Amino acid sequence: MRTRKEKSKRTLLILTLPLFLLTIATIGYGTYYDQINAEITLVTVKKPTITVNSQLINAPTNEVNLTVNNETKIIQDADPTDLEILISITNNGTTPINALTINETLPNDWNWTQQLSITMIKENTSIYIPETKYTINYDPNTQNLLITIPDIKTAIGQKQNQNDTLTIVFTIKYNLIGEQLPPEYENNPPSYANTATITAMTGIEGWKSDLSCTTLSFTTHIYLV
């Protein structure tokens, strides 16, 4: 009798062990799957998202007129001589933004005039960001203008939250006034482009958004006098 009972117990154990192991494996996989999903969700939530836009403030038709002496081919004037460019950066996500880098590539034949201002727009309130709260690096040889805002909360008392828009206005000046019109421009007036690439961050060493780019193009018309 004892032998028969022992055989029955061993048979039951053999039959139930695979089911037990399968149950443990299923629970373990479910826990691992939930953890991976939670981590992916956490990363998605933390990553800032932005929309960017650019426009010319004082040339709404995106056109610049060049006045050229018909005899000497000297460029006498540009209208407007100085162009005001507006860059808008809006937080369109739920993650607050506390740092921004704006990398500008200025158009050929134009240079930065050293004039620049930054403002945060929250609902109907505009908050000016002092010059001491951001850094500017400009290389006239490459025409690259890099703007870094390392700590928005320190600058204005709060972060850039959802639907807040940060605006940057800067001025560029036409370089070729007083110089002879390049021969290739005579029958083909130049077109220009300003490109801005922006990265938003939860902090200067925090989560980063995808790179966002905005390109502003404008044309010229030549008037011989």
C-alpha cells in the first residue's frame, strides 16, 4: 500500500510540476513586460516637445530691394537695410522646459548687428529675459549664432510650461552696401535663408527634445538707378 501511494504522489508531482513552472514563468514575464512598458512611458512623458516658427518682422512679404548704380554697379542701399528676424518656440507638450539652445545659421551677405532680445509669453503676459541669463556665441566667419538659455526658472521665476512661447528677436545687416554687385547677381538676384535649429531640455543636463528646425527664406529685387 505504501509503495502504491508513493507512486501516486510521484505521478501527481510529475504531472503538476510543469504547470507550476509555467505559471511562475507567466507571472515573471507579465511583471517584466509591465516594467518595460512603465519605463517606456516614463521616458515618453519626460521628453519635451516643441514647435518652432520664424518670420521677418519688418519685411512681411519676405522681399528686400537693392538699389544699384547703373554705371558703377555699386550697391547703394537695401530696403530694409536691417532685417528683424523673429524666432518663436512653443512648448506643445506636458513636460516643463528649463533650458534651450538655439543654433542660428545666418544668410550669406548678412551679419548680426549685436542686437537681440528674448521674451517669454505666458497667456497674455510677456516676461523679458535679461541678457545676464543667457549666453551668445557669434562667429562672423561661419555666420553662426549660438544662443543658450541654461536656466529659465532662474531667469523668470518659472519654467516654460505647456503652451508658453519663447520669442527671440535679432537684427541682421546687409554686408554689400558700398560694394560692387557680384556679376552673378546681375541677372539672377540672390535669395537668402536663415536657419534655426532648437533643442529644448528639462535642464541643461536633462531630458532633450528632438531637434526642431525652422528656415526663413527671402528674395531680393535689384533696381538700377
